[in-house]
Amino acid sequence: MTFARTGAALLLSTALAACAHTQLDTPTPPVPPTPPAVATAAAAPDYDAALQRTMQAYDSTGMVAAVSIDGKTVWQGARGLAEEGTNRPVTQDMLFPIASISKAFTTTALAMLVDQGKVDWDAPVRTYIPEFAMYDPWVSEHFTMRDALTHRSGLPLGAGDLLIWPDGDAKPEDIIKALPLLRPTTGFRAEYAYDNLLYVVAGEIVRRVSGQSWSDFVTANILKPVGMGECVASKNLIPADEPFVTGHERAAGADAGVPIDERLAFSETWNPAGGIWCDTEGMMKWGRFWLDGGVTADGKRLLSEKQAAEVWKGVTPETVSGSLREAGVSHLELYALGWNVQDFEGRLLVSHGGGAPGVVSNFMIIPEENIVLFSATNDYRGAPSTFNFAMADALLGRQDHDFIGEWGGAFAKREAEGTKLLADTAASPPADAQPASLPLSAYVGTYRDPWYGEVRIRMTDTGGLFIDMGRSEILDGDLTHYDGDRFAAFWPDSSLKADAFVDFTVAGGKVTGMTMKAISDLTDFSYDFHDLDLKRVGD
């Protein structure tokens, strides 16, 4: 999911892109200029009231946020519950998974290796992983490190995420083997489409070049020197006595979130794309490190000025959020190396969002004003980006855009529409539904997709059909007949909001294959069922 994880709710894509590039002509200066007078003239926002209002707009279980200005943390806030059904409150020192914000740590690790002469941004990936390949042989030869990090591969949005999401078992070597089997949907370097798998590849490059695992390298060379001592580069590194949040998901239409199934926790394979956990003060230190051009608080330079500027250099054009464009506050956005860069109220805004199971986060830096913002919620909904944009707008002296009211209302509307679709589909098939063309036993068998692997259809004891997604325990469930050779998979965990249509292909009186498609647009893009092309390979 990472992250871009883009996602299930309106503006969640901002949070997850992701929660993007013709390169900018002028590199971002590593040390920002003196803040203009307007920044100091703007009245300080009522952060606490804004946080409370945002939580109400998104019906959040819990939320944390922090703001740093001119090198000092000026406010930190925490509200709500760390876990529904308990009296455990969210606290400022609590670790949240920052998900795809971790991508900037991966590119920072690589930038360090560039400084050491061990990696070149524009060298083919095969320089470091000889067996690396994409679908097209020419692309395989010319696919560079920069391509792997800037979402311009030609693959569709979230391609291959089912290898890891929601509880897939793929290892980095499985990802590398799967990539040449994933069909592109656009030309190489032609369009922006967020991905996670290529950041797993990037993490593997860090391992092969440095001789350390991605987590060990990031911990030793970034987290500790920057002073982010409470942050960890993998969930399994959280100390036993360290408080951390529980993510929440909710079934469509549910009044409250429920703690996620423990099996939904990201595997170590996902870490380079979205595995870091951090507290609010740790994220403030991360922002100040970048405002100081890659220099730590104690004066140690971790990145050269050249590489500190390089990672903020835009590469792949993105589409600016319609609401930001309509408000006249942003017109251009690009994906750089692990960061989004865009104009915002006439300033440079450098940001990234993240989405993990049951958690969403957002991180922003406004270099010209020495501003850092971070917020996170333990619900899978886009409250953090809304809060951060609202606060950024207010800190720049503008308070005429009600981002919280507008975006919160749009989210509620979209949630209601998606909930209705899921409810209508689950309740009954269409009025003119046709019967299945074959007896149910004819659909039983083993189906295989080249990159995903096997999916099995079997009969239940009650005479119905059951789908086993092979790589996932969570995506196993009964199939309900819907219309003709279309069935619907309603997964046991309805909080996933990932129910899917299963369409069987019938030729010559036999079932030859099947495809899948998410029922609702509430479904996160990482459930890329639509990329599967399953052929029947056995009974």
C-alpha cells in the first residue's frame, strides 16, 4: 500500500501518494532562504480546535499531529483512542506506521550510497540486480534507478500489490520474478502510476550494495544520526515497552472502526516501501534535517548538498487535486525521488502521504517558511492530509479555504455512495440476472496467474463455491452467484471493503479461466484483482 497507498476515500490519494517528471530546471536549494514576513505575520492557527474538527469530520478513532516552525516544535496534539474498545488514549510519544512516507528514507539511503560512489541514479537497475527484468526486454535493459523510484514504469496503479497485500507472503526475490510478468498499461516513462513493488526492488539494491539489510542500514545511517531514536525501521523492531497504535478498519456503513486483523500487518518485504514506525517528535526531527539540507542537529552532514537537492528534483508529472486547483492554491505537482513536490500558495511544498492497514499519515515541509507538519490517524481515511493542508494554508496567512469542512463533507458523501453500492450488491443480484451457464461443480478447479500464482475454487459442504486466493488467508471466502457466470466474493472480514466480482470464462461448455474486479471504488488500489488473468490449470 504503501502507499499511494491513493486510496479508498476522496483525497486519500493525496494522503497516500499517497499518499510525482520532466525534471525541474533549478534544483531545490538545500538550505532554505529566510522566511518572508508574511509567515511571521500570520496568526497562529488554533491547532487543537482544528484537530478536533478534523477528527469529527472523518469520525476518526484517534489522531496525532505536530508542527515545527523555524527549527522548533511549536505544537503537538493527540486525541482519541489508541484502540477501540479500550480506554487506552492516543499519546504524542506513540509510534504510528508512517507507511509510504518511508519511501523517502529509501531514497535517502540510496543518496548516501550515491555519495559513496556505490550507486548511480541513472544506472540500469541490472547493474545492481542482474536478474532484474520488466515485461519489455528493451525496458529491462534501460530501466534505471531513477525509473524505479519515480512511478513512471508503465505499470498500472499498484500493480502486483496482491503479492504482499493484504497478507501476501512474497519475498523480494518473488517480486523480482513477478515484475517481467506484469503487463504495462502505458508507455515506459509516459505517465505517473503509483507503485510499491519497485521500492521493494530499491530496498534490495540497498541490501546488495551496502551488505546490510534495508532496516539495519536505515537504522544505523539515518534514524540514529538524525536523532529519531524512538522510530524503528520495521514493526518487529519496536521494543516491548514502546507504546504503539493499533490500526482500525470498518465495514462500509459501520459507526466505528475495529482493530485490524493482526495478519494485516505489513511483512518485512514491504519495509522499503512503507515499513517505518515513528512518533510525532521523530517526524519533526526528520523535517528539520531536510530543512538543514541533510545536516543533523549536532552538525553532522549525512548527505552532500548535491544529493540533498537531487531527491527533491521533480521527475514525473502528477495531476494536482481538483479541489486544490479550483481553490487556486496549487497548479503543478511532480513526483521526485520518494517525495511529492508542488506549488502551494506560491511556495514550494514537499510532501508524502502513507497508508497502512488501518492507518493513514501525511508529512509536509514548506522550505521557504521553515515549516514542518505531520499528522496521522489510526483509521484508514484521509483526515491527515486534510488537517495538514488546512494548517499549511492558515500558516501562510490564508484562512478563506475551509479544507476541513469541504473535504470532510466530500469524504462522507463518497463513503455513503460506496457503502450503498456494496450493500445493494450484497443484498441481491440484478433483477434480470441469468442463471449460471454450468452446474456449480464445473467451476471447481485450480486457476493460475503468471505473476500471482494459484487460486483455487472448491465446493463447500453446503453445496456452494469457495475461493481460496492462495497467497492470502484473509482473502478466502464463499462465492455468491450474481449473474450468469459472474459470482461475488464477500470476504469474511467486511472491514476490508474489498469484496470482488469473479467472472468465469466459459468456452465449449467448459470453464477455462476467470478474472476479478473490486465491486466498489471504496476498495484500496492495492487490491489489484483487475490485474489478474487466471487460467484454469487443473481440477
